[in-house]
Amino acid sequence: MHLITINPHPNTLPSLSTVLESGDEPAACGNHRTLVLANHQSTGDVPLLMGAWNPRPGVLSNLMWIMDRVFKFTNFGIVSVLHEDFFIQAGRARRDASLEELRRHIIHSYIPLGRQFMVLFPEGGFLHKRREISHRFADKNNLPKLEYVTLPRAGAMKVIMEEIGPHRENCPGTSQNENSKRENHSTRNVPRAVAATSAHLEWVLDVTIAYPDRVPLHLIQDVVCGIRPPCSIRLHYRLYPITEIPSDAEGMTQWLYDRFIEKDRMLEEYYRTGQFPTTSDTQVVRQVRQDNLRFLILHAFFIASTYVQYKLFHAVWSWIW
């Protein structure tokens, strides 16, 4: 297999660490509602994806993250709250309630705001924490034991497909009257201009994250503090038309299992050979390049706004006391 590397921005300086993209080109779904599925290994996955998609126009401002509730209390939690991302609460006791909250969030936030992308980590937790649980579940349900990913949970995807999937008007096992009521509920309090447009998903973008030597990035020590030596991280994309996903719950769950079983095999080959499997003799690898001038302007704005906030807080505090 031959490897071809493309630099889409040759006039920008390379970063210390590199992010390489391969597989399908995500730009194909750029103007369409897309569900993004990604494997989850550490707290560094979210900033990694944000950094990789930053050079793509109109992506970060048009996506909604579905992440664990614990991230609500991190340094970027307030930004995610204002951006109206969704924080899902893990645990069996809160699972059903969280899924209903997700349903309401899609109806009252995702659709009215006109978001195009929705990012979901179906494994429901980090790889090292869920591998043992996944193996026990595989034993009980006659499923393969996965090493590089874990078996996904289908609850959140089922809710998403019920609300904005292409078959939502004819969900199996639901009467026409019930479907009509749910459709009316989905568009209630939604601006007429938004409700009139096509709100259903059109693509699924499957993202496979591969870290060097199977050692993932961590938010605090690696991303914030930057103590890890430069490394090369790989993102492999696969695009699926939403119509390929079965409309029934059992078929959809099996489709999701198949994707992660396939993802496990791809990661096994990648860590063994350094290449993701491909049907052609040539694999095109695209290096993510950032616009350093834009980064400089953004960071100057962040520093200036922090200084202004500090001075305002100091003035208010002095006036009170």
C-alpha cells in the first residue's frame, strides 16, 4: 500500500504535534445534517476533534456535542452550556431520564438553532474504564470481545433516529396517530421557518481515533499543560448515507455493533502496520494545518477579554467592600 500525504495549507507553519486524516472526505456532508460517531478513549478526544475541525469553515459553530455530565464542570463547561450542547448523565438509574432529556434537547435546541452536526460517543465512557464491562456484556450476549474499542450503547442513537431520522414518520411498532402526536410535539415551539426545512439526518460520519502506541491524550497534562512530547494522531473517516441504517431498533443496534466491531479490526491493523485498511492500493492522508494568524488573533482576544473581566471584577469588588 502506498501512502500519499496532502497538505491543504502549504503556507502555514506545522504544529509540534500532527493530526492526520484519512478515509472519506468529510466535506461531502458539510451542508447536510450529520450524526458523528466516534470512539472514546480519554478527555483529550473532544479538544482533539475540535482542533482537527477548526480549519473547516462552518463546522464548530454548527455542531452539538453529546458528552458526559462531568464535563459541565470543566474549564470549557460554561462555553458548552452557552452553546447549548447536551450533557448526558451516565448510570443505570438515570439512563431513561437522560434519554428523555436528550429527546427534549433535540426538539427545543438542536432543531431550532439549525445545527448541522451532532457528535456522539456511543461507548458511553472511556475505553480503559469500560473494556471489562464490555467483555462481560459480550459473554452474556454472544458478541465478540473487543480490545481497541468497546461495544456501544444504542439508547442515545435510538432517540436521535426517532426524532430526526429519515424514518421518524413511520417508526415500527408505532401507530399513525402516535407518530402524528410525536411529530406535532417535535415541531412545537420551533420557529416556522426552521420547522418547514428538512430537519432529518442525511449522513453518518464514523470517526476512528488512533493515538500513537495506544496512549491517548489527556486534557490536563497533555492538552492544557503540554508536557507530552510531539506525536502524530490519526483520524480515519467513513461516511454512510442515513438511509443505510435500519429503521427498526434491533436492526439499528446491530448496525451500530457492526461499526464498532469493524472499528476494532481497523485499529488492530493500524497498530500492527501503521495503516488503516483500504480497498485501493493508495491511501490518501491529509495533514490538518491550522491558520496561525487566526490563532494569534483569537488568543489575543482571549487574553484581552480576560484582562477586562478581571478589571471589572476588581472594580465591583472594591465598590462593594
